[in-house]
Amino acid sequence: MQFLWSLFTRKPALRQFALLDLQGRCQAFKECSQPPVGEGWVEIEEIRLSWMHRPLPAHARVSPRVERGSRRPALAA
């Protein structure tokens, strides 16, 4: 029965993150639904093991997401 429910429930989308050191070199990767806690984590488009211990290419970063409020302001008449 649990299997049937899992077919109809939405799973949170996984996002990819890279941990950068002070020189901008990639030290670790993480895939999770929420941003990791701590400094140095940046969101990336994809995980590539060839980036380990090397500077992260500028094109790899995801542009910051804009958080939208749940309600829109009322329109003036």
C-alpha cells in the first residue's frame, strides 16, 4: 500500500551544491532539497567530479532564486 501512495505524492526536487574553499576550489558536493547549512556552499547546475580540488567554473553556478511571497499586493482602484 505504501508503494501506491508513493506514486501519487510529490517528492521535493533535488538541487546540487558545491562547497568552495577560500580560493574558490571545490572541496565537496551535495545533492539535497534545501541549501546546506554553513558557509561556502553555492548552488550549481550539475555535479562534475572533474571540478574536485579545482576552481569552480563561473558557468556552473546557478543564479540566485527569487523567493515569492504567497500573497500578491492588492491592486489600487
